[in-house]
Amino acid sequence: MRDVASQAGVSVGTVSNVLNRPDIVAASTRNRVLAAINDLGFVPNDAARQLRRGRGRTLGLVVLDVANPFFTDVAKGVEDATGAAGMAVIFCNSDGDPAKESRYLDLLEEQRVQGVLITPVDDANERLVRLRERGVLVILLDRRSTRPDVCSVAVDDRLGGELAIRHLAEAGHRRIAFVGGPWRLEQVRDRYHGGLHALREAGLTEEHLRRFETPSPTVAAGRDAASRILGLPRSARATAVFCANDLLALGVLQELTRQQVRVPEDIALVGYDDIDFAAAAAVPLSSVRQPRQRLGQTAALLMLDESNNPDGHRHQQVIFEPELVVRESSQFTRTPN
């Protein structure tokens, strides 16, 4: 700033005014300072200015798995909303690891972000409580808040599980496999329990839905689960599979195809999320659709409102309803046996 002031023939204070309060500087002086800035290639230290004012113009987004296209779409919604507000997003991938998540939260606090949008690894995370106590806004994303003073944006995953299992039960399936995990994830548990509810409504029992837990919600884990399902005697083998997300379903589809099992004639298949790859799969995949970009956009808008209007902000727990998209992978009616 001293170099700019010297070249423009003004004080450092005038340069500061041009950068922060240009309306109070005479046009001729302002233009002279801007020309000096351009000639010298001067870049204002926005981080330092924001530190003096308090919080920066950034927020943190912490997701479970950056390789999952679901979270890519959520991030797009977040970026659309924050970009329009002149803010930047620091994108963090916890990999479902509590220790890695904690390190990222430390980093984001050090960066003095305005807020954190997070899909937490564990339901009860005291680290998030401490962040709020220190003035960092926290919005739960793809997870319901149990606290009235914390905003959250989620999808009714129990309803999503109901939709998937009701569809399969109505198609005549009585031996259904649920593939999902890890079990600590609330979304996985809710989708399974929603499926159980649909079975009971159909006059069936928990025995008709066999759970195959996976260590992660990935394509590789889906392939392994399918191998376990196919390893059962044919009389006990599932005739339909409901997966907790589309990556698992795509892995199941790969293994079924490799072992020459027909989908949906031998085994029907339903996923969850309706990522773009679902419709483009070798056998187009039925899936429970979530409004992925709207999830991210809504969470970001809640954070911006709480930041800009702390006295008038009303905490909300927003719940979107999913919908079932039926494609070829489950379009086959069986005779119940």
C-alpha cells in the first residue's frame, strides 16, 4: 500500500479509503490510485481486512465422501447460493473419519469462516457445539438437527425407504436384501427402518428384509455385498435388493452382471439418490431421488440469513420429501412365494 501511495502521490490512508470506502474519495484521486494499483499489480490482502472486522467471507463445507456424486451436486447448490452473495467455499472431505473431520473443523475455525455446513460422521458431535459457542455458525446438511437452535436441511429418509420397499413388495418380492452401511450413519438406519415400515404395511415381517451391512457406501462395497447375496442357496437368495445409495447399487449391478444374473428378471434392484449415473447404467437404475442441489442451496441460504440477520433469523429444520423414480432395474413382477 505504501508503494501504491507513493506512485499515486497520496497517503496510505487515501489508498485504504479507495479500497474500503471509495465513495468518499474524489473521482480524480480514486482513478489515480486505481491506476497505480493496476501498474504495480497490487492485490489487497482481503484475509487481513476480514480478520480485523471479525469473520471472513468464506464458509466451510464438510462432506462424508467427495467421490460420491451426491455430494458433488450438493456442493454445486452451496456454491450457487454463496457465489451470488460474494462468498467463497472451502470444500472438505471427511471420508467418514471422525479424526479427519475434527482436523478440518480446527482448520476452518483457524480460517475464521463465517459458518460450517456439515454432514457429520457421528450424530452427537460436541465439537460442533463448541464451534457455535465460539461464534461459528453451524448448519447440518443431509442430517436432521435435534437442537431447536441449530438449522438443518435433510430429506425424509424413512419415507424414501418406504417408497423403495413398497415398490418391491407390490411387485411380488418376498425375499428382499437391504445393502447399506456403515450402520452408524443416520441416513442408512432411517432408510432401512422406513423399509421395515413398508413391509409391515404390506402384511410382511422383518424376516422378509435381510440386512447386508457394508463398511462404506461405495461401488466396491456394493460388489462385495452382491457376492455375499449370491453365495446364499438359491432358495434363500433375495429376489430384490434395495441399496442405501446409488454407488452401492451400481456395485451390486456390476457383480450381478459379472455372474450372469439377470436384472430385473432374476434380481430386481433399487438405489437411492438418483445420481446422474443411475439413468446411464447398463440397466437403467430405479432410485429414490433426492433434491441434491436444493439441499445445498437451502443450507447455504439459511447460513447467510443467520449471518446477515442474527436478531431476526428463525432457526429451521427443513425436510424435503424424496420421490421414487422407476426404471428398468425393477420393472418385473413376480408371483409371491
